[in-house]
Amino acid sequence: MSSKYQSVLEEHRKAREIEEAKEAAFTRKVIVGVVMGVIFLITTVFLACNLDNVKVDGGYAAYVYSDPIFGKKEFVDVLTGPNSTGITWRKKACIVSTTPWRMAESFDNIQSKDNLMTSAEASIVFVIDRNKIREFVENYGAMAEVDASPESLIKDAYESFVQKPFQTAVRTAVSQYRGLDAALHIPEITAQVEQSMQKELAGTPFILKSINIGRTTPPKEVVAGIVAKVEATQTDEKRDIDLSIARKNEEIREAEGR
């Protein structure tokens, strides 16, 4: 084999090695790029899942707590809206409504002082104390429902801590009057219920705003009896008036006949 032919083969070999080296370098770059892309994607998703910006609107307060990957939740702060925490690491919030709430109750079987079963309607207006948001969340069930809506938190807290004392206060106040007299004592009943609820809610996160006793109604059979009696009285009065008119007319005819 001539030296010229060997030289050509050597050049082809070197060219092939250079090409293979370039392909290997390109492959390494592609692999590195893919790995870096995957790492970037995983990092982005991880940060997106763990970086939070808790926002709270006006009329609400946020109980902010840390939510570590390992370990227990811990209280951080209370934010009154409108406000936000800014970007933070694994901070969550339980949002609480701080506007007044009105809850209405209907009663169909309140035993009055004279043993009549009276019906009534009443409502209570309260608000959660902004200075006791932490106490409300930690001691009144909200912490167990951190994912619930602010409206659900208030309704559940009312049903658990306010509803039964309110119902008892209304029943107690109305029952102190005769069935037909309760409607005449709405101001006194309202004042008594308000006094009872002020005492019941003292020191709690619930601030009582007002009590409203809408109406009290005696049993239907009693009302029907009253209506029947009034109608009978009106019938008797009409008959007496008709008789009186008839007598007057008779007296007039007799006088004219003379």
C-alpha cells in the first residue's frame, strides 16, 4: 500500500473521529439541556406549590399560619383586610368574615304563662370581634375547617355556640307572658333576650349588635275563637241596632197616627 493511500485513510479516520466527537458533544449538550429543563420545571412547580401570597379583602380578616412540609401548623399573624402577606414560604390562611351577620329563628311551640302554645319569630345580629380572630379560629372550630368559605365558618360557629342559647333566651322571655299578651310586650321581651345574650356572649369573639322579636302569635284555635267571638258580638250589636231602629220607626208611625 502506497504512502499516499495511507495518508488518505488517515485523513478519513481523523475526520470521522472529529465528526463523532462533535456528535457526542452535541448529544451531551442536548442531554444537559433536557436535564436542566426538567430541573427548572420541577423547581418552578415546587416553588409555585410552596410560595404563597395570602390576600384578604375588606370586611374580612385572615388568620395566617405556617404550613410546613414536615411538622405541625403554627400561628403567624392576623391580617385585617384589605391587606396581603406578600410572597412567603408555605403560609396559608383561614379567612373570617368581620361584617355583621343576621340569623333568624322561628318558634311554633313556646308554652305561655297561661299554658297556650305560642309561636314567635326572632333574629339576632352579631359580628366577630376583629381583636379575637385568633381565639375564634383556634377555640371555636374554625381551625378544623380552614378550607371552608368564610360564610360557612360563621354559620357553623353560630349553630355550635350561639343558636341554642339564643333559642332558650327567646323561649324563656316569651313564656313569661300570657299567650294573648305577649304581642303587647315585644319591647320587654326584646330587652330580656338582649340582656341574656349579652351575658352569654361576654368575653367571646361574638359581639352582639341587636335582637329583634318580629312577632308573637297565639295558637290558631285561640285566634279562630277570638274571631268567632268578635263576629258574634258584631252580629248581636247589629241585631240590637236593627231592633232599635225598628222600635223608633214604630214609635214614629204611632205618633203620626195620632
